[in-house]
Amino acid sequence: MRDGLRVTVAATAMTAVVLTGCSGGDGGKDSAAPPSSSSSSSSSPTPSASPSSSMPQRPTRAEVVDRTRAAVVKSTAFKPDAPGPAGPMLIEAWTNGTASWAWETGDHRLCHASVDGDMVFQRACATNPNDPPVSKGRQIKGVYTSFAHGWGRIFAADHQEVTAASCSGNPVKVLRVGTVSKGARTLYAVFFPDYTKGEVLLTLRHGPSWRRSVRRRPG
């Protein structure tokens, strides 16, 4: 009974100071819908094209994912920084055509890239394998800050997984990126509209059930 509570109810609840950035910012929508035209009427002498019909449509999220993933693969092909067997791991993709990716190289170095359409405009890789070092016990570590879309923090959970996150009592969306370091480390990300301050409270799960779930997940 005691072990069941520890595993399933939130084995650890901790404040991760490295995830500063949950309070502040307007948290507004990604984009506002264009205002409808009020100038057209039945008395207009000549018909004109609808503004929406002449505007280029935004790509779907699936299209952004496919296109930016191909850009990552192409830009790293036959290079030491190329993704290992697990391939690129999507952090997040947005319908403005940009996406953020992470991957582990064949020699276990962590890399990340920001992509806009077919162009990788930012790419960086760790110099040493497993950097930051994987903890022997449970720990949360910041990996890097992303400016791909607003302001984001990518962090690592060693030997555990994140089940929920909040700030000032409000839920925070946490993106699960994937596992690296032979399953010992899981990468996560949080994004905000712009730079903000605060602390994100993470609820974590660990123990036998976490280890079984990691083995079942691909990559």
C-alpha cells in the first residue's frame, strides 16, 4: 500500500528552480483572426476577391512536422552530429512553419535545432556524451533555453517521469520529448509566449511502474 501510493499518487513533488518562467506574460493567442471586411456591400460597383481567399493558408501541424524533420535529417546527413538510431525527437511544431527538435547522436551527445520550413536556423550539440551527466538517482536538470517560439525551457528527468505541472495553482502544459541515455533520462519542454518569471511545480513518478513504462515506449 505504501509503495502503491509512492508510485501512483505522485511519488515526488518538487519545485524545479531551473524551470523559471511560468508567471508573467500575457499568455495570449498565437495569432489573432484577421478582421472581417466591413467595406463590401451590395452597392459595390465591382466585385473584389475575398481577403481570406487571397491570403496564403498556414500549413497544418503535420505538414510542419514532416518538412522540418526532413530539414534536420538533411542538414546532419553523414555528419558526426547526425541523429542516432532513435532519430529526431519532436519538441513542438507550430502552424507558422517553425518547429523545435532534439536528438541523441550515435555517441550519446544531446543536440537540438530550431527549424523554419526547410531551413535549420539554429543547431547545437553537446561536446561530450551524456552532458549534462545522468544522475545515479532521481534528479531534474535544465538542458537549454529555446527561443524557437516565444520562450521555452527544455529539461531532463533522470530515473522518473513528469505526470503534471503547475504554477500558482494553474496547470502548465508539459511536452514529453522522448527518452535518451538508454532510457535513464526523459526530456520534457515547457513554452511561454515570452520571457517570464516564476517557478514551475513538477509532480513526478518513479519506482517499478515508471521503469516498466519506459521499457514499453519506443525510442
